[in-house]
Amino acid sequence: MKDRINVGIIGFGTVGSGAARILINNADIIKRRLGIPVVLKKMADLDIKKDRGIKLDKDVLTTDAAKILDDPDIDIVIELIGGYEPAKSFILKAIERGKCVVTSNKALLAVHGEEIFHIAASKGVDIGFEGSVGGGIPIIRILKEGLAANNILSIYGIINGTSNYILTKMTNEGRAFGDVLSEAQRLGYAEADLTFDIEGIDSAHKLTILTTLAFGTPVKFDNIYTEGITRITPLDIEYAKEFGYKIKLLAISKMDNGQIEARVHPTMVPNEYLISTVEGVFNAIYVAGDAVGDTMYYGRGAGDMPTGSAITSDIIEIARNIITNSVGRVPPPAFQLKERKELKIKKMDDIVCPFYLRFMAMDRPSVLSKISGILGEHNISIASMIQKGRKEDGAVSVVMMTHEAKEKDVQGALAKIDKLPVIADKTMFIRVEGEV
């Protein structure tokens, strides 16, 4: 029987600081839950002189990750440096040495997760990644264990706090995208690489992981349709309000006749949907299962302590497995590797949903008939329409909500409409969830 679990953390940044703080401050409650103490034996970072507000013995700190990877007494390696390399190499070296691993590295798992999962399974070690999606929301454990009896039907998630913060401010205060983005940067909500947040890449990384777990299939990150929020304007937000909707950057994954829809894009959501009320940097993930029905999980999606909480929960879970000799009890991708099925990701052209369309059209006779005629030719029917103001010289907004239509048909119709001489600018379109 082990008398302690020794851990080593590689990465003493924001998340690493949160995890270390929890391991130290909550050492007593962790011991009471586990039966033996969890000891932070080593903390590695290139900069060990910066004050993180945590008191660690000098012999705990090191600039050499090998002192963690090569230490036979360390049971669990926690990788918190992010990115692809050297993070991947550190994780694989830890696994090769028979150590269990915890990481919050969603980008790495989205791109190289399959390789890591298979190697971990072959070496008989656990890998925890609760902190990779949803910050402190235990969505990974929910999919792996809490909803294990269910066929998952669909997932709808607000899983990037920066984008949600920006859209919330634009909605509530009528501000422009660029203005709110600058504020998000000043407040430290945005990632170092802004494109990951605002172009939907961060959400797509997380959706890759969720889809893999939910449907028991390997998912390639490159197959996730990804679209960001940079083209959303205050004007479209105001029109959405008039129709009774809010615009959210949604990560959507659902089963459809044996194929998976997996996509990230701005989406109009009805005001009565609970997920439309999620504001600021908070995340929310809606999961529907065939047995449990509709469920939703809400909380802070990032930050040192929420993500540190998720990381420490993985440490405790793996420590329990080590103590009871039950490592590998739950396979990393939720399904037994040999039981997973290759499922096709549905092409965006084949996606069917309602659409919001905003045309900038010259105020001329027969303009509406030309637009509606082309929509009709492409099997697109109009559910409702708004046109405000008249301009003898200039363009006006003509806004429509369609019934369900196929993406390919909508794209084809808009390509034709935008070539009309009475159309002054490229048509804005936003996909809609829910009935119109």
C-alpha cells in the first residue's frame, strides 16, 4: 500500500499556479478523500524566479523537466505548458516511463489525441484531461461516466469565454466587435493568439474532444467546420433581438442518421433557450441523451482556479486508481478502443437548418421579387421578413428568416443574389437553431 502519491507539474503559468495552489491549500481535504496525501514533489518551468504568490521549497522548483520525467518516485506527471511541442514529447516520455498523465492541453489532444490515447492504453497508464474543456465544468467525466448508459444525441456548447464575452458586450451595450475585443485583451480574457478565440479554433479543439467521447469515434480536428465571430455586427445583433434571438458562438455536435454533424459557428438561438442566457466569460454545455433527456452544465470556462480544480480532480481520480490497482478502469476516449466505430462527419453542404439572411439592397421596385424568386428556385422558403426605412439613393437592409434549408442551396442562392446589380454588398447569413 502506497503511503503517498507524488506528482510533478511541468508549467508554472496561470493554470499551473492554480493547480499547485489547490494541491497545497486543500491538501487536508484531498488526503481525507483519498486516504493518503498527494505531494507536489517537483514543479518545472523555464522561469522559477517569478513570484506566483505560492510558497514552494527551493528543492521543489526546477528548470529541467527531465527531473520530473526521470524521477521514479513521481507517479503522475501534469503537463500544463500548452501547445504541441515540447508538450507532446513530455507526455509521451512520461507514458513510456509508466507514469500516468494529466493535461489540459486541448489543442494537443484535438490533433494528436488518438496517438496519445493508444500509447497510454498500450502502456497501461491513465491520462486525465478534464481541464481541456469547460474549465471547472466536469464535462469530460460526465461524458465518460455520468452519462455512460446513454446514446448521446446532441451537444450544444458555449465553450469559449472570450467570444461569449465579446458577443455579450455587443448585445447588451451595442458596441462594435473591435472595441470589445480590445477590452477583452486588456482584461486578460483573450488567448495569446487571438485567432484561436475569435475565429472559433479554440472551440473546435474542444468540440473535437467532446465529439470523440460522445459518439465513440475517432475525430479529426481538420474535419470540424470552423467559423468565428469577426463578421458579426451590432446591426445583426439588433435584428436578432427583433426576431426573438441572441447570437452565440456555438459548438454543435449531433448524430444524424448514422453521421455526425460537428461544427463551430455563430448561431442564432431563441431567447427562451436556457443557453441563450449564458453571458460574459461563462461556459455552458447542453447534452441530450436518449435515456436522461436534456441536461446542461454551466460554470467558469477558464482561469487558474476553475481549471486547477479540474486538473486536481483528475489527479485524485488517477491516484485512486493507482491505490486500488485499477489503472485503465475507464478508457481515455470513454469507449474501449477496440469497440469504437468509424463514423462519417457530415459535409457542411448537407447540413439542414433555418437561416437568417440580411441583404443590402437598393430601394427599387421588384427587388424583393428578384430575391425571393432566386430563393424559391433553390428550395428556400421565407418564414418572416423585416425591411426598415426607405432610401431613394442608397441601400437598405432587407432581413429574412427562412424555414429549414440545405446549406448547399443557401450558398448557391446567395452566390446568385449577390451578383444582382441591385445588391450593394455581400449578403450576411447566420445559421439558426430551433424552429422559426
